[in-house]
Amino acid sequence: MRILAKSDIGRAREMNQDSYYVSDLNKDEIKLYILADGMGGYKGGEIASSLAVTSTKNYITTNFKKCKKDRESILSLLRNAIEYANTVVHEKAKEKADLHDMGTTLDVCLIYNNKVFIGHVGDSRVYRIRKNIIRKLTTDHSYVEKLLKEGTITKEEAYNHPKKNMLMKALGCNDFVEPDVICKGFLKDDILLMCSDGLTNMLRDNEIYSLLLNNPEKPEDALIKNANELGGYDNITLIIVDNIEVGEEETKER
């Protein structure tokens, strides 16, 4: 397994409000990957995303051992972890007036027994590449996604919609959040891509797949470089989990 992770401020923002965590394959007992894209005021988004990632990571690592390792138990663990992180962020937002509007997206991937267990809130995304097909595993909690489901707009209109960044659900904004939790297979040679919308607002799914395919050594650099060349209007963060067999397991963070 190969892990690649990178975060970039982009070309338009003064601060990087994205946060992420990746397990150390050589030390950690569980394979856990978390990504959050914060929002809200000066430093508010940075605080929200960092708190969400840390709280989720701590909850899962503390409770995984005593969790039954069946599908429903692990999904329940992710759900509880995200609900706990929501409480932490929401309570922090009450402490200062300039933090009241802060919140964050959150995506969690826990890989266990040839499966990936996913927890999701917001419009950051998780993709799986399998047999030359890229598939989005998460559903954006956004106003534009709602319009798409209703058939009010087309996919092309959604991509260029002026309200494409309006979220219908985010972590930390309310007392309670209901995350999506799903389980998918994760087999040999599958690739997981977790990313903030700083990437997906710049590159379409087929472009992301092409860059991953054509830059096997440093796909993370190629994806961020291209997103920045197209404007880099937001922070860009991505985690790539490549389920290949390598002589020595490695984790690369930049």
C-alpha cells in the first residue's frame, strides 16, 4: 500500500483552512485517513478543520479495539466519532464571537479487511479508481447536489452554478449532524482519492483520473499543479491510498 498526502494553499487564499491526517503504515494499528475543509472567518475555518480531524482521529483510535469488527459496528464507530467531533467544534464555536460561524466538511476513511468504511459530511469527496473507472463514493451535501437530484439542473449547469459552494450540511454548525456512513470494497490495485473542493472545483472527474493515470510517481503534485494553473481559487488538499503491493510500505506527506 502506498499513501500520498499533500495540502496546498492555492493561489487566492491568505490561509490554508484544510486539515488532514494519515496513519503511519509502519506504526499504527489501523489504517485511518481523515480530511476536512474548514470555513468561517479569520482562522475560524482552520480551527474547525483541525479540531474535527483531531477529535475524529482520537475517538476512533481510542474505541477501535473494543469495537466489534463487523460492518455495522465499524460504521457505527465512524458515525459516533463524527457526531463527537461535531460537538467539539460546535462547543468551540460558542467560545468567541469571531468563531460563531465556523464549520467544516469532514471525510473519514477506515480501511479494514479489504473494505473501506467511509464517514462523510459536506462537499469534500472520496473517489475510488478501479479497473480504469473513477467513481465518486460520496454525495455532496450541497445546494447544487439537491438541484441535481430534483432534476432542476444538468451536470454541466451544476459545474458552473454560482451557488456550487453552498452547503446544506456541515460539521460544527449545529448541535447535531447526521453523517453519511457507507462501506465499499477495497481490493488489490484499487485507489482511493480523498480531496477538498479546491481540487474538484478546478478539475472534472475525467481530468482527475487522467492526471492520476499519467503521473504514477507523483500524482499528488500533478493534481495540485493543474488545479493551481486553472486558478487555484481555494485551498487544495488530497490523500491518495494506492492499494498496490510494494517492497516496503511507505507514507509520503508533503
